[in-house]
Amino acid sequence: MFYERLLSEKIKNVWNQSKVLLLLGPRQVGKSTLLRHLFKDYQHIVLDPTYDQYNIKNDPDLFLKSFPAPLVLDEIQYYPELLSALKRKVDSQIRCNSTYSLVLRIFLCSRMCLKV
């Protein structure tokens, strides 16, 4: 069951002005549920800390090419390699700005603070 949260509108407003949104919070408060509810049409990927099924550690850029935006990445703190790749991807979208280029939008849903 989903309960509407006060943050829903704020998250939507921030998303409309941003290319990347990082949602941080304590464990088990509904961060992933909230994003699944707000962005039902987006692909959601939960990153497993024990098994790198997407080979992210070796090639984070290839991982991002394999999953087009918009994209929700859950548990990204287990793959800090993705942060640099995300920055490169967003920066390249900004540099290639034209009337037909796609805007990269990615949600990072984390259950703990990132220490980078």
C-alpha cells in the first residue's frame, strides 16, 4: 500500500529542473517505493552489493549505455564507480545540447550517505 508523502511534490519540482536527483534517507522509510510510485514508466534497477551482474565495476560507462534514461538506480552506494560515469554522461549531454538531443535524467536512490 502506498501512502502519499509530503515530499512527492518537491521531488517532482526538483526533477523538472534537474538532470540528476539523489534521494538519501534512513533505511526502510520508503525511498524506493516513493520513486516507483512517482516514476512508474521509468526503468528501475536495484544494484546488488554481492553480485555485479552488470559488470559495473569494470565498465560503468558501458552500463549506462546499456540502459537509456530515464532510469532509477537503487543502492548506487555499492558502486561508486558509477558516479564519475554519470558525471561524464550528463556533461556530454549538456555539451551536445541541440533541439533534438535527449536530456539524460537519472535518479539515484540510496539507503546510506555516499562517501566519495
